[in-house]
Amino acid sequence: MLKYIHHTNLELLLWSEPCSEHTAADNLLWLREVIDADISFGNMTPDIGIFTHLDENFRGMAWPEHEYVWGTNKVRKGIIANLPPGTWTVNRYDVIKKQKTMLTKQAKVGFEFDAPDSRAVLFHFRKNNEGE
């Protein structure tokens, strides 16, 4: 593709690359794949009521007694998940790094954790089946 630049009455003809997809496109695709594979968004409604010590801008969804997910772009220490009875698996998804980290398979009521310094992180809590 040709691109013309006009500068002080001198036109330069430059070759440039054709427009390409946004640099975040692969991160968004990764997030979509995470949601499709791991998170039951279709059963969720907006709710972060089981969590304490969140920033006012954190947003989340809940399928009460089954799954909870919320996202942030801010560091926060000492977040508490007041989980319902049972054990829970907790995963953290860093969308920028495209990295999944299992925090625990044995979270219970009062589970404390920190939100890292990242521009886009999701936390997912899924209740374990009996025997897990």
C-alpha cells in the first residue's frame, strides 16, 4: 500500500504495511477461549457480594453456589472471598500475559488473596464436586 506524507512542500512516497488487526486482538481471542472453556457466563448475573475489600471499580458476575468471576485492572491486597460451604477451585487469568494460574483447589469461606499489578485480570471461583 502506498502512503503519501506532505512535509514542508515536499511530498514523500513511502511504502507502508497494510492495516492489520488491533494489537489486543489476540488477547481478546484468548479471553474468549477461556470464557468458552472455563466460565459459565450464561448462568451468571452481576454480583460481587461474597467478596470484601474490593476496589469500588471491580466488576463481577455470580452463579450463586456454583461459580463467581470478577475482573480488575488494579492492585489490591487482602481481598476476602466469603465462599459458600464446600471447597472451591480458584484460577487467575492474566489477559495481557495470556496466562492461567491455579491459585488453589481447596479454597473455603474466608479465602484471602491479592490482585496483581496488571491491566486485565480475571479471578474465577468454581465449586468442586463432592470428592474433588
